[in-house]
Amino acid sequence: MAKVSSIVKNERRKRLAKKYAAKRAALKAIVMNRELPEDERWMASMQLAALPRNGAATRVRNRCEVTGRPRGVYRKFKMSRIALRELGSAAKIPGITKSSW
């Protein structure tokens, strides 16, 4: 099990990313628009930099929903490889069976 503080910190990042997603997208559109005046784009860039860092979606870490493990996480199941193997072997995940030949 991962540290509870790491899991809570990641949840906070998810909330902030969701909160600032629309504002961040609007400012990025202004910054990337080459037809706008340079000073307007500069102001949008400064406003974008003033937003909280943890409000960016790239700061969110994919973690296992079961254990909180940050590495080896399958996006489809939102589980780490270890938890997926254990629950799959115990037949607790629908459609997953351990292969044998």
C-alpha cells in the first residue's frame, strides 16, 4: 500500500486539474493564436503561468485504485500489474482468466 499522503496529494491534483481545465485551455488557445497581437498573447502567457502548477493535467499521476501503487498501472483497469494478477487469478475481475497451456 502506498503512503496515504501521496494518494491524497494525487487526489488534490485531480481536483485542481479539473477545476482549472477550462481556464487553462482558453488561455492556451490565446497564446497559440498567431493572429492576435503580441502583447495580448504575452498577457495570456503570464496569466497561464500564474495558475497553480498542480492545476495542470500532466501533474496527475496514474495510481492503482486498489493499492495506490504509482508504477505498472494498466489504464484500462486502473490497477497495477500486481493487483491485476492477484484479482485475476482469484476470478474477481469479470472477463479475466489466468492463461495456462
